[in-house]
Amino acid sequence: MLELVGIIISLLVLLLSVYGLWRKHTSDKKADLSVDLNKDDGKVTLTISNEGKAPARNIRVEMPDSNKTLSAEEVKKKFPYKSLEVGKSVELITRFHPTVHSKDSICLIWDDDSGNNNKKDCTYSL
């Protein structure tokens, strides 16, 4: 009976180790996109950055109709974005006025080595 308990515990430890290695392996294949607003010389830009561990490919931006800070033309000029390497970013010019406080959102969609059509809803404000 004691041997059986020992075997079961050993198997559980082995399974947890394999699961941990699998999670680490898959997280190394993921891009992680984020947004940030930057004010510089009276101009406000929205920066989309890749803070993950893998390049993001085929990046798309979806905006709700209520989005008043980004120009659809500006988004169409730059997106879909072919590839964004780790630590790199792309900027969009906004229609924010530096003295007006506003809140808006976009949805980022991208492909990476972990899979296609990863999504992240991002809210930003000034």
C-alpha cells in the first residue's frame, strides 16, 4: 500500500514538472502587445508595443464606432502591420488634444508562434 502511495506521488510530481515545462515553452512563443499614449511637442501618439517573447505578425486593429481619438485613415495606412519584433513598437497619430482628458479603446489582433488571431482589448486615456 505504501509503495502505491509513493508511486502516485511520484507520478503527480512528474506530471506537474511536465506541465510547467510545457507552459514555459508555450509562453516563449507568445507576443504580448500593449498600447500607451505619448505626449511630445503638443502632439499625442498612440504607441503599440510588443512586450512579449516572440514576434507578432499580421497585426490588425479594430476600433469601435465610438472611438474618437484615432483616424480610420491613419489605421488603414499602417495596418495590417506585417511584423513587430520583441521590444519594438509602431506609432499612430491621435486626435487627442493634450489639454482634453478622454478615454478610448481598441482591440489588437495578431498572429504569433503560439497561434493565430490572438486578441487583446486595450483601453487608453490621457
